Amino acid sequence: MDANNESYGTDFILLGFSDRPRVERVISVVVILSYLVTLVGNSVIILVSNLDAQLHTPMYFFLSNLSLLDLCYSTSIVPQMLVNMWGSKKSITYGGCVLQFFCALDLGATECLLLAVMAYDRYVAVCQPLHYTVIMHPRLCHQMVLAAWLTTVGCTTLVCTLTLRLPRCGHREMDNFFCEMPTLIEMACVSSKVLETVVFSLGVVYLLVPLSTILISYGIITHAVMKIKSTGRWRKILNTCGSHLTVVTLFYGTAISMYMNPKNNSKSQEKKFLTLFYTIITPGLNPLIYTLRNKDVKRAVKRLLFAKKCSAES
């Protein structure tokens, strides 16, 4: 316990990609571009969803929350990552590491729940279209989103506390570019069955249960779509559901491989690139996936731009 206490309040060293300087420079450019796309793309979705009256629907309410979540998630990681890439010091303070760890874990769990809520919304829209406005009442939508944001806080606090209390025996170097749970667990000089059990249990609750909800929802949607004879309506359903399914695949594919087995034995470089994909690249892809495939968002952007142009000319 003394070794663990000695590490409280000290800086951590984030090695990142410093062992490959040329690769690190290329990655820094990719990170900047991805972050800019994340900032612009998600901000546009949030603004358009709130300013355009035609997008005041449950689907775009959930989408704007997903965009806000991605903005917060990227911002909790990227600035410190770029400072370390461009500077000679590769450190992060203990407090900064705790904050980064908590935000990444909490927002990641929240996204799992939010994606499940969005799948339920698509199920109601496709399979219960006549009752959609009654079932997806604004009050229910706000309650579901609020639950997704708040219910993860307690569990995240528990995992953070158990992880940070593990003795590290003076170890300060992390073979990662941000403070992530699997990396912090690997730094410990003792194993913790309690932590492993808690992490696995919460992984089932926040990863597998929402994923099961999504798969069941889309199983029912697929069955309903097969009965549709209208080509136009079939394509519209495919477009709206296809964007969500793409985001779900990108997010869950990487998250499950990392968090359901935090002590996996895959190569360090492979793990870092995998982490880079779902923490930096995916938040930038989400707005592109939704806007490029979504005519409603494109039209809303044009309406807002045209309205601003007209007001400027007058």
C-alpha cells in the first residue's frame, strides 16, 4: 500500500507513439484533422437539430445528444495528446489522468446506452409508425437521455476508485496516449480479482445488454422491412437505420475487444492503433455518416444558410 500511496499526486508518463517519431508526426496530423472534423461536424448537427423546426423530432434529439457526447469525449483526450506529441515532455498530472480516465469511461458507457435508445426509437418509427408520436413523447425522450447520461456516473466512479487504488509499485509510464482503464490495470503490480469481476459485470451491463437491445430491435425491424412492398419507403428506412447501424458497428466492434477483456494479450502497437480508431477517428466519422446519408440534415443546413444569407442582404 505504501508503493501505491507514493504514486498519488505524481505525474504519469504517456509514451504514446514516441518510440516511432515519424509515425507520431503523421498521427498528429491525422488527430488534428479528425478533431477538426469532430468539432465542426458535431457542432453543425447540434445547431441544425436545435435551430431547424423540422428536425425537432426524437431521432434528431438523440442524434444531437450523441454529437454532444462525441465532442466531450474527444475534447477530454485530444488537447493533452497533441501537447504531448508536440512537446518534449510526455507527462500528465495525476489529477488530469483521473479526470481523463473518468470522462472516457463515463462517456463511453453513456454512448452504449444512447445507441440502444436510438435503436429503440428506430424500432418504434418503423414498426409502430401510427403510434410513434404517442410512444416517443418528448417527456419520455428527455427521461431516457437523462437516464443515459446519469446512470453511468456511479458505476464509473466505482471502477475509477478500484483501479486507481491498485498498487503500482512506483510505475509511472503508460504505453498509451491517454489514461485508459486497460492501461492503468496493466501498470498494477498485483492482480485484483474484485476489479476484474466488477469490470466484467459492468461490461455485460453497459456493453452486451445495450448491444442485445440493438440487435433485437433491428431483428424486428428487418422482419418488418421484408414485408414492405413500397420501394421508396424501404429505401428511406434503410437510410435512417443504416447510418445508426454503421455507427454501432464501429463503436461496439472496438469497445468490446478492449473492455470485455482489459488484460488482453494483443500486441501493444495494435492496441494503441485500435484505441486511436475508436477514441479519435470514430467521433469524427459519426457526423459524416449521418450527414452524408441524410437528406433531412442537408436540407436543414441549406435552409439555415439561405436564411442567414437573406437576412444579411436585407
